[in-house]
Amino acid sequence: MSIVVWISVVSLAVWCWLLLGQGFFWRTDQRLPSGARGLPAPGQWPSVAVVVPARDEAEVLPSSLPSLLAQQYPGRAEVFLVDDGSGDGTGQLARELAERDGGLPLTVSSPGEPGPGWTGKLWAVRHGIALARGVEPDYLLLTDADIAHEPDSLRTLVEAAHGGGYDMVSQMARLRVASLWEKLVVPAFVYFFSQLYPFRWVNNPSLRTAAAAGGCVLLRAQAAERARVPESIHQAVIDDVSLARAVQASGGRIWLGLAERVDSVRPYPRLADLWKMVSRSAYAQLRHNPLVLFGTVVGLALIYLVPPAMTIAGLAGAGAWAGWAGFAAWAVMTGSYLPMLRYYREPLWTAPLLPFTALLYLLMTVDSAVQHYRGRGAAWKGRTYARPEAAQEP
């Protein structure tokens, strides 16, 4: 067989393995588990402190914070919003929303400038957890400022964690898909994440796969202390995965699934907005390793770009076997993407466009590496952090 045919066949073989051997990552049935057994009477429900790191979030706060304050929770719960050096009046707006809407008690505070070596939002999370420990909660709900919760969200999270014996329950919030670019890129983002961290593997206590979705994490307070969170992960750029690993390494049980009643209200209307979101941490996901980057680029090309390329090449006369193998791989890829599109309520006919979206992610990943070697470091909300190796220097 020619090299073209071999490449097509290898791509098809990889897709067959991904379909059956990668934890059925393409399925969307990992939803919040029912944990109703063993729950106490309503007056004895575990207490919860909700920690919300917020930096320049005035645009989204009116759509998210009222949903937290309006939680219908049988036990004691209060919200700690950490205004992390905002310049748009985030803290004052939060106070005004609480005064207008009422609901759960709200404390707004500011942590000051980040300490040496702290990355991303973790400095704000540290401050919020320190405040929360003053009320000795049983659980901590770590949720981003752009996340809107249905009124029963906190209750169902506690039911799942308490009744199921989990130390951490995390939900991947349903991201916004309104603009053309959001429709093209966002479902694929969750699809690729679940391919890297199959939810079934994360939720299997006999396996060591660890991941979380940082926008909505319910964490047992004792587990946080045992894992020394967030101090043990203070340099992490991808804080949610690092958090899950820390909790798991300290003996905690974790669970991750797709949300049905938790949504992100943050808009990404332009490709540039989505590009910035992905490239901010893509190279960190590869541990800033050039060899891993090279392997990732080759792997993405083999898995996502070869099938349509070989299909077209076959039609152009490169060989029937190459064309049919490429078409079969493209068909398997398309079929595996349908459940995610169905979850996002997007047209199923867009599934064959996944190779184009994968090409965008490949370019975003390369751009992330370029930014890293130009010394820009990781960025969050207008604040740039030193590269990990630089942050360790005295």
C-alpha cells in the first residue's frame, strides 16, 4: 500500500479506538448523580459558603449574582464575592444587586494585590476561602462570576455530594452559543475537553483520571483542608484540573459531569474572543513542553485533518482505498460529535465541520506556545503572570 493509504488507514484505526477505548468520551450521559439517600432533615442540611472570584465582571454580574442569592436551599448558606482589583465597579454593583434582590447573605471584600507566584483567579479564591472558614461551612461552592444557577442548583449539588459520598462534585456549565463563532467553537471545546478527560474515567474511583470544571465546583471543606487548597495549586494556570488532582491525591472522591441547570452567561461574540480564551492556557495544558506540542499538532492533524483531506484526495484520483478510509474516519468523527451538538441544541448538519474547528484549535494551541516563548506568560482579566519557571525564581 502507498503512504497515502497507510495514513488514511491509521487515521481510521485511531478513530475506531477513540470511539470504543477512550472512556466513551463522546457520550453526554454523565449528568448530576442522584444522591437523595442519607440526607438529613431540612433543618440539619450541611452549611455552604459560596465563593465567587470576580474581576471586572460588571457586564455579567446582573445575570449571574441574583441567581446565587435566590438559591432555595434548606440549610445555611451565604455568598462571599471577592472583588479582585476591578476597575468597573464590580464590588459596588454586587452590593446594589444584593440590596435590591435580597436572598442569601452577601459579603463583598477585596484581597489586595496578588502575592508572589499566585496565578489566575486563585489569589481571589484563597481570600474567599479564608473568609468562608470564619463561618465553618461544611461545603464550599466555588463558582465563577459569569455562572447563572437555577434556584435548586445548590440543593441538587449538595444532594449529590452528601448522598453520594463525594468530596468534590463539579459541573461543566452549559456555555453560551449565540453568535456564529460560538456555535462553531464552543460545543467543540467541551467535546475536546471530554476527549482529554473522559468523564466516565474521572468518575471511576478505581482510575486516576482527574479533572473538574472550575465554573461550578462543590468542595467538602474538610477535603479542601486535607488537600491544602488553594495553596497547593497556587501556581496553576489551569486551576480546575489542578484542583481535581489535588483533591484526588489527598484521598478524595471526585465527580464531573455536564450541567443541565447551570449556564455561563459570558459572551464570546467574535473569533478573537474565543481565540484569547483558548490560547490563554492551551500551552500550559501541554506542560510548556515543545515535544508534547509537536506531538499534539501531529496528532490533531492525523485525527481531524487527514480524514477530510484523504476523502478529497480519493475523489481527486489519489486512490479508492485512501478515499474510502478517509471518508470512514470522517464519518466516525462526525457521528461521535452528534451527542454534543444535541446537548447544545445545535443543528446536527454542522457535525461534518468539526475538522475546520479542530484546525482553529490547532492554530490557537500553536499561538499559545508562541505567546509563551515571547515571554507574555498567562493572562487573566488583563493581568499577566510570569511563566511558571520564572515564577519560581527568587
